[in-house]
Amino acid sequence: MMRGKTVLITGADGGIGRCTTQGIAFTGARIVMACLDEQLAEPVRDEIARQTGNDDIAIMQLDLASQADIRRFAGEFAARYDRLDVLINNAGVFSLKRFETADGLERTIGINYFGHCLLTCLLLPVIKRGGKARIINVSSDSYKQAKFDPDNLQTRGNYKTGMEAYSLSKLAIILFTQELAEQLQGTGITVNAVHPGHVATGIWNMWEHPKWYQRLLITLLHLFLISPDKGALTSIYLACSEEVAGITGQYFSKQKPVAVKSKHTTPQMQKELWETTNKLLNLV
């Protein structure tokens, strides 16, 4: 089913992304690994190629914290590939401290949501060439803790533990998924969001957090986390399975669609986020 298809995965060289890349590589698909550091990604690509016997794996550099770089990447991808059958927006960051991107956006939502939103919108022309293409957005059940204020998506004055920004970015991904699914009805393109589970990846690297109680919290948290290979299963399923052909606008967990439980996932807020996003990313 996947042989001859082109799959693009962001953050493909580590954690869930690496396991997703490996799982899909076994199907014989052509894979493009969108990674921040090409040199660090090369040994990962080589190892996956060796393990799976799939040599059709390329690396393209992408900095999701830079809108200029995302635009460069999208242009180069469209020039290099004539179609994109599966886009997996997988990369994600978490930070206890508030940082900003080169474009002045709060870094967590800037990468997790705005970066992927811009990338997806810019790649839509090449995605549409693929006919029945699939867009998969990696979210998280942490969206349930998010407070949605379209006038304060940058969490200014409300950045205490980092979870405020992280949960908001994951809620935004779900709202974006629902909105884009509506806009693409009738095109054959499906858009779904994924909760991978609570996964032990580098995003929770305790050594980036200097305070002892923060390190203790992360250590305790790791006792309840699942492995990245298990966290990748739903993304792989949505990318490859015929069972989900035609299903769109859903939120998947453990290979099944589940209800989104948040007072913020309303059609009005969905539209508000879309309008705000278009203005911030200069898409209108």
C-alpha cells in the first residue's frame, strides 16, 4: 500500500519521530526526514535504512522556529518532489522558561503549532497532487488543561511551569486539525490529530532543568511513561492503514478515534484561531 508513496515527517531523527520513521520505512515508502540538524540526523537515517532495507530515505533541514526557513523548506520540497502522500507533523518542544522564536512568537506554540500550521499550508499544493493524501498532527491529552484566549496565544504574563504554553499548543493543534479537515472536505485529503500517549522522549530532558525538585518531578514522571516505539504506533497506523481511509477531523488515541473533551473546542474558537493564525503567519 505504501510503496511508491512519499511521506514527510518532522522531528524524524529522535523520540517518537525516529520510531515513526522506522515503522513506515518497513513498508517501503519513500521518506523525507525533516530535521533541525542534518549531521545529527544522518546516522539515524543510515541506521533505519540498514534495519529496514529501505534506502529511499532523505534528510532535509528544517527549523520550525523560523518562518523564513519554513518557507524555504516548502519551496525546496515542492521543487524536489512531485507529490506528498503523507505529512506527519510530529516535532515538538517543551520548556520551563519562556523563550521566543526569531519571529517573536512564544517558542513552544511557535514551533508546535504555528510552525507546523505554516508548513502544512505551504505544502498544500503538493499535497493535493497526491490525491488521497493524509495529514497527521501529533497533539497530546494535555490539551485538556489548556486555557484558550485568542488575544494571548503567546502566554504573556501566564508562563509559570511551561505546561501553560505546551497544553495550549496541543489544543491549537486540535482546533487546526478540525478546521483544516472542514476546509479540505471533498478533496480526498484527510486531516487527523494524534495523542501518542505519555512518552519518554528527549522533550522531558531533566538535565535542562536545574532545580532539584524539577529534576525529581521529571524522574518520577518517567516511571509512568511509555516507550517511543509504542508512542509512534498511532501515527504509523494513521499513515498506513486502509481502515482509516476517508476518516477526517478526528482525534486518535491507541489507534481509535476518541472524543475531544474541552470547552474550548467549539466552532467559534476554531474559526477565531484560524483567523488569528492567518494574520500572524501572513497567510492572508
